[in-house]
Amino acid sequence: MKLKLLPTVRKQYEDRPYPPRRPRDERKRLQATTLGSLARVNHVFWSGARQYDENFRVLDAGCGTGDSTVYMAEQLRKTPARVTAIDVSEASLKITRQRLAARGLDNADLIHAPIEEIPGMGLGPFDYIVCSGVLHHLASPAAGLETLRGVLTPDGGMGVMVYALYGRTAVYQMQQLFRLLAPPDWRDTRRLTAVKRTLEELHERHWAAFDSALWRREQREGGDAGLVDMFLHAQDRAYTVPQLYEWLDASGLGMVRFDNIKAYDPIIHRPDLDVRHLDERERQAAAELLDGRMVKHSFFACCDDYTPPAPPAWDDERAIPVWTFFDLEHSIEAGLKRSGKAKVYTDVGLATVEVSEPARAMLNAFDGRSPLGAGLDQADAAFPTAGARQILDAWKRAYDALYDLNVLALNRPA
């Protein structure tokens, strides 16, 4: 099976590592990734039961400049667990290495190699594999996914991000255009000049002008490397929801859930919509079509013969509430406990979440070990005139909002 990156793709990431990162910025912030929050991963695949001991191993397959590698290594800093990161670009690995060093992290092993060489390298098995923005650049994404499945533990999990088709309609139009206006045999600087000039001079009814926020953000945050990655990439494909399921089915993997569950619910787009005749896959496909603007799919998958434990019900008083978004300052958790308000960065931008006073009283009881019932008791004591139904309703609203934002989850009791 064909798996290798084209030589031009390999050269692209050697010349312009992506996304651009400066190791000195590690002194100012920790770059979070949607698929790299290990408390969320633990919840999704093992209901919080997996221990980060010397046997726990994670793989960042196609680590690039190291966002997920650094993020997961930071979370595992005080444990004997290790991260393995592999990438085809030595320039990208150099940046990852410098970012780890800037944080004083020595629990990650970096390997310069393409994904197709993993089976012969004696790596694995891995409990969790992150592969974000990589498989859609391979000659055979299916072969790449099967390779990763081969080094996954039987009860392990994968976090995958690939492009979504409909939201990138304008991107693929422009890629075709630039193959004509800025052919690959031109110098990179000349091609980029053609790209920038064309983008700035688009007529207002062009799809790319209508969707200019997408590429302007890429240009602002990724610079020239971002424009090359978006418009001049030599090997790039995208998926619809049905194609994702076909891909996973053929690879012996099963979908556990999308990272942003809410986005794949058609009711979000049309509250009055009758979707009772649709199964889960069809509802998710309908949501993608109703949205029309999704540019990527981030999801969790596991071997098709493993069934992760179902999360407890929202009102299971024995369940253990856990914070599933990792940030060093615990700013989200602290903000919610202090004032009932917090800002959460998501794939689609900044979200502000606010919970009621009874819910805030519950959040102050959550320490990752105490059951939900302890929080309900604390809210009852703080608001003695509120009825049990009112307290439960406040919790339900807060839990739904925080779970949808991947901030809080319920795990099964030990």
C-alpha cells in the first residue's frame, strides 16, 4: 500500500515547519490541543480508570512542531509515563526539542522518520495515539490509519484530526487555481507572491472572498507557512462524515465520539427539525451538511472489538466529576469556582461560559475524587430554600454546557 509523503511535501515541512512556533514562547504560555488533554482522553476511553504509570505510553504520530507532544509531556511531568513523537521533518523536530527543553521536560522521545516505518522500529504498543493533521497528506490515508492501528493496545484509543470537505470548498478551488497561476516548478517566493496578490484582489462574490476569515486567520497566525500549507500543498484531501465512517470501518476501528459533540447534532442548527427517522451516523452527516462551514473533523476512535465504558448519567450521585481541560494555572476551574464565569478556547474561537450560584457551589466541591453527591449536598446546604428539583436543574444546565466545551466530565466511581 502506498503511504509515503511526496518528496515535495517532505521538503515543504523542512523549509517551513508548521505550525510556526517559537520555543521562547513556552515561557509565556502552554499551547493546548483539543486531542491532547489526557484527562479527557482518560474519560473517553477508560472512564478515568487508566493510571499514568511506567506502562502508560502515548504516541504523537506526525508531531510537527510539537504542540501535542509538549502539551502531553507537561501533563505527564510528574509521572513515569512517556511520550513518543515521530515526524518526517527534522526542522520540525528541532523546534519540538527546543520547546521541550524550554520547559525542562525530558519525558519525550523524538524520532526522525515517516509514519510508514513505525511497524519496523519496535515501537509500541501505545495506549493513546494522537495523529492531528497528518493522515490527509499521505498518498494513502487508509494505509496510514491501519499502520497506527497496528501499534495500538487492544483497549487503547486514538485522537485524529483530518480536514472536512464542505468547509474547505473555497480552499480546494484556490488550490486548483494556483496550480495554474503559480505552478509547482516556480520558486516558492514567486508562488507566494502570486498567492498573496490573488487573494487580495478577489472579487467580493468569490467563495474564497466570502470565506476570507479562514485564510486570513491562517495568514495571520501561520504566516507564509500557513499560506503554503493551505493553498500550495501538493497532497491534501478531505472527508465528509459518511466517508469518515467508511474509512474507520475499513481500518478495523470504531468511532467513539467527535471531540465537539454538539457540532454534530442537527438540532443545534434547526431546533424544530424532525430527525427521529435518522440513525446516529445520518444525524451527524445531516449536521455537517446543515452547518456547511466545518473545516476539520476531530474525533476519538478505538479498535472495533473494544467498547469503552459508557459515561455515567448526569444525575448519578456516585459518579466522579473531573476537570478535563488542562491548563497550568487551572484558570477555567478557578474562574468557575470563584465567580461562576470562565473563558474557554475552542476550535471555533473563544467561548464564555457562566453557571448559576447553586451550580457554582457544586463546582467548589469537586476535587477529582469526591462524588457528584457531595456537590449536590454542598449546594443544598448553601441554598436551603431551593428545592431538590431546582438544584438538579441548575446542575443539569451547568453540566451540559461544561461537557459540551470539554471542560468537565463524569467518570465511573473506582
